[in-house]
Amino acid sequence: MGESLDLDPLIHAPKRMQIMAMLYVATSIDFSFLQEELEVSASVLSKHMSALADAGYVVVKKTGHGRSGVTSFKLTPTGRRAYENYRRIVSDLLKL
Amino acid sequence: MSILSSMETKTVLRDLQRAELAPFMTIRDLYVPWLGFLRAVFIGALTLMVADMQSREGTFAVWSFVLAITVTLVYIVASSVLLARRRVRFSNASAPSELQKEIMRSSMLHITSDGISALAVFLLPFPVKWMVPAFALIASLITFYISRARVESVLKDLQEQVNG
């Protein structure tokens, strides 16, 4: 147990955990899709995404300008490893 | 971070599985009827062009060629727009294995259907050859709806598995 079973607090927040899970299986996902799936306001989602981007877990890509602009997100290798570690710990906990 | 209880762990794991499945549900976006219909017209127009070019008279050769090229361009542009508008991008390799198999089967079904149409237009005698475009169009529509139904069914099964 001990440190090896420590859950990453940044991922453990329910909405961020779902964001990480969705990004893990996709190449990239648009802001609007995440907002729809998570049923959160744009400002709440922006805060979550900023937290994940600041930690180096996701990268943001913006294309176009104004209303036609699209913001998409992609998991970084660090984020991928962090999610894999988080998932492994959760799976291990279930086996205990 | 404190250790989760067994119940909490199960909830977290289920939430993870649900979230991991969500991006793949967008594959439905690719099975929109108008694209299936456009594809069917595209295959029909191509076979019409070949059938006409092979005919002794070739009366409609130019027009069927123009039609085939036009539909081809419209189909390519429409598919590109549809793909560009998708809000989730993923490679088939990351999809659950059941879905991967179904996508593969769907492609094989279309290839088989198109292959039969192509062979028919080359092998059948006139005037039977003129029926091939209609057959190709209908066969393409049928394969599209079969593929769509099967993919829908796989997605439903995956959702049920996750929801327990």
C-alpha cells in the first residue's frame, strides 16, 4: 500500500477524472463535446482544463477565430502516464 | 489521498469506463443517412459511367462521365466536411475490440458489394449491364443500413456492459 496506492488528487476530482478518461482513448476532443458530456458550464470546464494544462497533462489547440473558432484538447505523454497510473491504482484497489 | 472504500472504488471505475466509452459513441456521426445516400449515388454513377463507356453506342458517355465526376467530388467534399466537423478524433485502433471488428466488417461488406457491382458491369452482357447502376445504388444503400444497424447494436451492447 502506502505511496503506490496514492491517487493523483488532480485527476481524482470527478469531472477531471472523466475528462482524462475521454482524452485517454481519443486523439483529440473539442471543448463543446466535453461540455456536453460533462454537463457543465463553459467557465467550469475552462477551469478544469486550465488545471490539467498547468499540470502538463493536456495541450490546448485553437483553430479559427471568433464564433467559428474551435478549441480542442489532447493528452500529453505525462497526462497519459498519470491517467494510466490512476486507473491501475483504482483497479488494484478493487482487487484488495 | 486516502484509500477509497470498495463501493467508492467500484463507482469510480464505472465512471471511468463510461467516460472511456463516450468518445466512441460519436462514430454514429459517420453513419448519417445523407452520406450513405450520397455514397450509393456515387457508386451508381461510377458503374453507369463504365457501363456507358463500354456500350457500342456510348450515347451518354460524356454525360455519365460528368455525372460520375460531379458526384465523386461532392462525395469527397461532403465526407471531408463531415470528418472535419466531428468533435472527437480517434483512431480505430483505440476503439474497443467489438467495435473495431464491426467497423472492419462494415468496410468488408461495402467492398464486397462494390466489387460485385464492378464485376457485373464488366461481365454482364448488354442490355443487362444497364441494370447494374440501379443494382449498385440499391446494394450500397442496403449495406449502409446494415452496417449502421450493426454498429448501433455494438454500441448499445458496450453501453449495457458498462452500465451493468
